[in-house]
Amino acid sequence: MRTRSWSKRTNAPSSNPNLDEQKGLVVPELQEVVELEDSSFTSSIYHNLASDSAIDSFLKKSRFYSLGERRWKLPRDYRKLFDSNSYAPFFNIVSSIVKHFWADATAQGLRRVVDTHSTDFRHSKDDPVSHNSRPSLVIQAEGPSFQLPSTSSSEKQAKVGFANVAGCIEIQVEGDELPVDEQLTRVAIYARQLFIHQPNRRFVRVLFLTGHLLRLFHFDRSGAQYTPLLDIHRDPHTFVRLVLGLSSPNEADIGLDTSIWWGIENGRKVVGTLTSRGTGDVEIVYPLLDVKPFFSRSNIRGRCTICWRVSDPISGEELLVKDSWKSDDRTSEHVYLQTALGIPGVVQMVSYEPNRGQTKDLRCFGTQIPACFQDRVDTRVIMKCYGSPISKFSSARQLLCSLRDAIEGHKHLLKNGVLHRDVSIQNILRGSLSAEPGDRGILIDLDMAIRYGVDSSNPTNWQIGTCLYQSVMVLSSHDMPEPLVHDHLDDLESFLYVLAYVIHVYDSQGVFHSIPNTLQLWNKCGDDHGILATLKESFLAQQSIPMDISSRWPDPCLRVFHGFRSFIQSCVQAKIAVIHRKPVDGQDVFKSLRLCAEDHYDHVLRLFDEGIVALEKAEQAGGAGFATPPPPPPGSTSALHSTVQRSPLKRSSDDYPDAQPAAKRSNPPRIIRNPRSPRSPTPRATPRSA
């Protein structure tokens, strides 16, 4: 294995705008790509599928291979392919391999080679723009993990698409040869769609044929790697095995997680099960409550979290299964969830599988792991289910109760030595309808949590969290040579921004109004962390909110918000004062703030408790606690509500970078990670007295 910089390559637009848009989706994901120096990877995989003697027997019988000339029956002059169907010779060869070795599967229609070079494969409807692509050849598949492509009721049912393809083969004749980076980008488009349409995909392998030369591209949650060119005439055994690997009737061979199974009727998934190992390594089969994931991401590379709704096979209780690929240098979420067991206001774990596989093993690295490679571990956690997101509230009191209990859960989690670090509106759920005080709001997603104590040294990191909810200090860490320790105050500040978002966007009955300019500006400045930190400082210093917003909320709720904001503002200014004055005892000042954590939580919780009591009294008195009558809700909210669900203010990916995140531009993927040069310290904060 070796590394190579691709910095000299150009990224000029092609003559195909559709392709350029698709590149914009996949190129930022790839970043570092492993280039294999030799053929050890291709020659080592799939030996269990066919022995040398079995392949020799096939070659002797095949009418598409010349044993005397030791070559496949492809034109010697590839220019002839331009005058005919250039895909037919390759189709015949690949099809003959599949039919010979997988005779039963092909006879039953489970595997079939299809020429799709002129067939549009529709991309995921969740993509920002509508796309299609055309792989040259595909292995059409039937089985537990495959179903017919989705079509609207007015459309004719497509017979083949990314939902029922085991593998793709891209073909380019020699006269039309593409450079390797263009090959990579093209097949990455197919790989991404296979990951999306087949949610139990663990890896994707694509063959790229240029005449008689073959290259294997491998994609998994660590990114991509590719092999040197292989001459299929000189090494027919490896070529045959690669085709068999892409078309194997064994779904694990082609990269699918067989712990998830679907029952198929009329070509569609109708029921399913998920098998996991519980306490004592006992295998448990959970019925799926929905054949589609409850939550999924469209990334190739990263944590790529997928969540499934299942029911307990004994009690019938609804549970949530979370599959994700954590970076191998991060502590698994289940470790923190174990710490959270029994803590009200924090998600409760039922069981876990800490290591279901690693990407380094999918690539057959052995002990020779390249320095640029980030290994990822497949983990599974099964958790209790709760209510809807905190934004789905129906009264101001319900909102305050939910947020209050999540904050108290955060407090007790901290007392047990765990700091969450990723508080956002997505990571706070309402409790169940029958929830007791303490469980009316639930803090979820401990993927980014860390062990924490008053002497902790874990610095704030602008790469962790959602910029809309990140604290001033976390945002400022982007430009600080020595960022401050991420402490409980940073997370409490994030809770404030959750409350601020809800108050500014909804009314007290949970009706969506609009995203005000303040929050839109925060989003626009999301890539400039220093400016966003300054904007949030200004927001914290404000003493009021616009009348059109405040009039939608009862006074007790506004008092909670203003008191919370005032408290956070004083804490932020205390930190800023130390940063700018640089006193000798600066670290002692920061530590003293951490030592006061319990007092800080108690102060914030008291604000919420007072607000909740005031709202209860107002309700008992027959009012809602408004100083002035609120304006009537907008005439139509359904369209607006659907808009906010797609708002760019929400995190577009759950895949927090383990190192430098991809810039938002379509630069070509890099072959090696280049550490980012530290920026010059340019404090954005305006110094004020503490």
C-alpha cells in the first residue's frame, strides 16, 4: 500500500451537469482514498467461492474463453467496439460466469446479469436534486434484502434499480479510458445509492473494466480503496472470483448484514426481523415494526447511523435499535449508556453488541494498516423508546417540563462522570404520555460523550455538535491555539439555544411560525465559527426579544428564558474576561467554575421549576399566563412545518468528523490526510468585564 497526493488534479466541470451535481454529493465524502500497490487484495478474496480446479473446468467449457490463446474472446482492436454494442462481449462473459457457478440461483431468478447502460436508475428521493445514473452492467438480485425499485402510482413498475442490485460493473473501452479519479467518482455514485437503497449494506464493491484491464473499487464506512489494474487475460481466475463475489447468492459475500431479514411479497418488503445478541450472548429475534429504517443517513463514510423500530418478542414493548460505525479510537456509546442506567431523563439501554466487525477486516489489511486509514467498528445498541422530539409539544408547560427533566438528567450524568457534548433539539425527546416527573424529557445520543471531572483536560472542539446549538467557547475553539476545556457550562448553553430556537420559531401551543432573521443569520455564518460566536455573544447580551415573538408566549415561560440567558451570559463573560486578561490564575478561575457545577444546575432548574409552577397556577386560574393576548395562529402551518423539518438549521449529517471535516466544495478526494495548519489566533469576542 502507498499514498499519493491528488492535489495537482483539476476538478473542471464536465459536459454533463447531472454528473457534476452527483460528484458534488460524493467527492466531499471520500477525502482520503487508499491506493493498493499490489494485487494481494484481489487475489485473496472470494477463494471460498470457487477453487482453481473449478475455474479451470469452466474455462475449458466456456465459449467465451480461448484456452489455446489464454484470453477471453474480446476484440484485439478495441476500436471495433465503437462500431457495435461495446457492452455485449463483456455481458456475455460475465453472464456465462454467473450462470455456470450459480446455476441454481440463476435458474430461480435470484441472480441475473443485466445490461443497463441505457437504463436510468433513479436515485434516492431524499437527495437535494433529482438524479439518475446508468451502470453498464448489474447483477439483478432477488432475496431477503432486495425489492423492486420504488415508483409512484402513475409510473410503470421498474424491473431493476438500486434496490435490487447485488453489484455493479462499469465498462469503458480503451479509447474512452478515464483517469482513476474519474473512475472512482463515477463508481462512488453507484456505491452511495446502494448504501441508501439497501440499508443493511456493510460494504460495496464495484468492478471497472477498461478493455481487458480491470480495477476493483471497495467502499465501506471508512471511505474507499482501489486496486492496481488487473489483466483479465493473464489472471482469469481472479477475474472469475471477483464476478462471483459480486453475484454470490450468499448475501454476506456481497456486503449485506444478514442479521436483518425481510419477507418479500410481490417484489416488496412486507415484514422483517432483526437478530441481536442480548445478555449472556443469547440470540434474540426482534420483529421489525417497519420495514424501513426509522432514521438513516446517506453518507458513504462516517458513523452512518441507522435506527430501526422493533418490538420485544416477549413483552411486545417497542424498542429502538441503533446501528453505527464508530471510529476505533472513540469510546463506544454503550459504555456511557451503562453509566446512564437508572438515571431519569437519560435514554436507557437494553442491550448492546460492541463489535460486530471492523472496516480494516473488510479490506483484508491484516497487520499492514496504512497510516492514513481510519478504522471503524460496527456497533449495535438496543434502547428504550420514548416520545416525539421536544419540538412536538402542545403547551408551554409541556415544553418546560421536557427541557427541565433533560437538564436534570444531564446533571446526574455529569455527577456520574460523563459529559454529553452534543446537546441539540434533535437529541432531546419528550417522555412517554405516562411519564413521571424526571422522565418527561429524555436526553439521547451519547456518541460524542466523554469521561469528565473537574480536572478534565478535554478541549472544546468546533467539529463536535451542531453549530446552531454550540456554545460561544466551542465555536471560538476554531480560532484558539489553546481551546478551553469543554465543561458543563458549554452544554447548559446549548440547552439555552434549544429553548431559544423553540421560542423564536414556535408559539406556546407548538404551532410553527417562521425562522426569524437572527437564526437564519446564525445558519448563514455556520462556516465562520468566529463570526457565529460573536453573534451569539450579542444575543446573550440582549435584554428582550421582539414583541411579535414574545407575544406568543406566556410570561412565566419568558421569565425562564430571560433568566436562563442572563445566567449563561454572565458565565460566558467570565470566561472571556480571563481569555483577554490572561491572569496568572486563569486556569484556577476556570476550575472554580467547574467546581460550582451543582450550583449552576440548581440555579437553572430552579428557574424552570418556578416557571412550571407559575404556568400550573395560571392554568388552574383559567388563563395561560399571558400578559397580553397572543395573536391567532397562522391560517396554515402544515406546509411551513414541513419546511422546518428540512431546514438547513438542522444537522445535515450525524457523522461528526474524527479529524478535519470535509470542506463544502467539490474538491477531488485526497489520497492522504494532510493535517490542517493551525490558524493564527484571532479572537472574535469583544472583551467585557466579568
